[in-house]
Amino acid sequence: MKAFELLRQIEEMGIEVIAGVPDSTLKQFCDGLQLYEGFRHYVTANEGAAVGLAVGTYLASGKPACIYMQNSGIGNAVNPLASLANGDVYGIPMLFIVGWRGEPGVKDEPQHVFQGKITCKLFETMEVPYAVVDAATTEAEMLAVLKEAKTHLDANRQFAMIVKKGTFEADKKFTWKNGNVLVREQVLGRLLEMVPKEACIVSTTGKISRELYEQSNRLFGNHDSIFMTVGGMGHASMIAFGIAQEKPEKKVICIDGDGAVLMHMGALAFIASHAPENYVHIVLNNQAHESVGAMPTDCGKTDFAALARAAGYAYAERITDEAGLARIQEGLSDRKGPVFYEIMVSLDSRADLSRPKETAKENRDGFMGAIK
């Protein structure tokens, strides 16, 4: 089904608000959202926030909202779904559209494998009826799914559409540029050259980890000093904090993304409060969820350096050019932390960017051996 056709059918269900977090499996749907004019569309900080928005929408209008996400985001949605929206509590209707990564029998990245196994079971446990759709689903079958969904929404219940890869066709490709001049992969190479020899790095999920992997292998012949947080979006900063507390003699550098920081922003206040002097937090801000289709985050005006400063980081700075990059050397070597750098980068990335060849456990063991 064309993305616009599905959106038209959702609009006919009386839904006016769509909110969520982008997913590569749903890229055609997400591109369509950016171009289709029939909805108020919000890219929320995390999936639980989208559920909260849907609750507020219904309370004020009496109309359900639609929430889209990757299946990895179900965990973020569980609390408000169970404690607010469920029929035993407030009974708030909402339609979920969920990209199915890690589908059993389909090769995928390691962080998606277990989540893929339990996706349907999670909705069953949450007492949310669902339907699985794929590229073979006919238009008539899709309309029947939406009709079933409408029945549940009208009864103040939720319904989920679990979407396999390749289900939707694009009407038009959505493209967007942020105007930043620094290129992320080149910045990462520069940072690796500045990092003290005995330091360790924790990198966030997505293309940041993949680019660090390639750049470290190119420069040093290995990537053992980098822990690649290939799942758990938004949690790299707390992983780095845990390491920094256990290894106070080491400089610990968290290389984060703007979308990841938005997802669990409370970590900034926590890290600042505990003030680890060996902690450097670097956020590469391209103002988009670039690894899953480059949809803008809806928080393009956010100044993360100012947030870190307000939270209590010892030093925070926003970097926009080559001259600013050179100043990071001081933060990586001499400044007492926690230190925060926000680096504004473009949306450029290579089409041939590789993925780690080792298993997640092999990378874990290499990292633990390197910092021991």
C-alpha cells in the first residue's frame, strides 16, 4: 500500500493527530507523514511521550491519536500504556503502527533479535489486539485491519498494526538539510586523534557507532577502547557514567546523538549532580533521527550545551566550526568534568558505511579487556 493511501484511511477513521519516533522499517510511512497535510504531526522525545500526547489529545477532543514507533520503543510506551491508557484505568483509545525489527527468521542487527521475538507477546501481555501486515497484504486486507482497529478504538481500546519491512511504498521521498557545515564522520576521526591514549569511549546507537568503528579501525587497527551501545537508545550517557565511577583514573568519553539525549534527558541532571571529574559528554547534533531516515527531531531549537550548563556540568560549549573543534582538546585532557560539548553536524553519511563484523559479545569482551 502507498503511504499516502494508508494515511488517508487513518484520517477517515477520525484521527487528526499522529505522534511518535521514526523507524527505518516505517521510512516510507514517515516520509509520507512529512508531506501529507491531513494531520498534526509530532516527533516526540520518546515513545512513552507519544502515548502521553495521545492521552491528552483524547481527553481534550474525544478523538484517538495514532502513534508510530520501532518495536524497540514498546518498552518506553509500556508504563503510560499500562498505567493510564488501559481499559482498567482510563480507557484511552489509540492506534499503534509499529515497525517490526528482528522479525524471527529474518536477519537483522543483534540489538533487534530478542525484541523481535517478543514483539507480539508484549502486545498480548498488554491486552492490545494487533494485526501483522506485510508487502503481501492486499488493499482489501489492509482496509479490513483498519476496520477492526476502528471497532476497538470506538470501544475505548487500543489496537496495534505490526508492520514488516517493505510493507509500504513511498509516494515521494522526503529530504531535508540542516545547514550545518561540519561532517560527522570527519569530526569523529578528529576526536579519536585527540582522545588520550588510556581513555575509553561509549558511543550511542546508530551511525555514530558505525562511523566510530570504521574510523578507529582505520587509525588504530582496532576498536577495543570503544563500547558501542548498539541498542538502548538514550542510555549511552549513563553507561559511560557507570564506567567513569568504576574507573576514576580513566578519562571516559560519551559520544552521543541529539535524538538519543532527548529520549532520556534526565540523565544530564543526574550526571551533573554527581560531577564525575573524568567524564566528557560530546553530543553530535544534526537535529534529526538520521540513522532511521533523517526525520527532524521536532526539537531543532534546543541548545543542548545551554541545557547541560543549566543542569550543572562544570563546562559546556556549542561547537559549529573547525576552530571550535580544536578547543575540544583541552576538555579531553585537562578540564575537570563533567565537560559537555555540543557539535553541530550535517546530515551527510556514506551509503557504503559498514557495520561491526564482530558479535556484540565479542565487542563487549574486547572493551572489557582494554579497560581492565
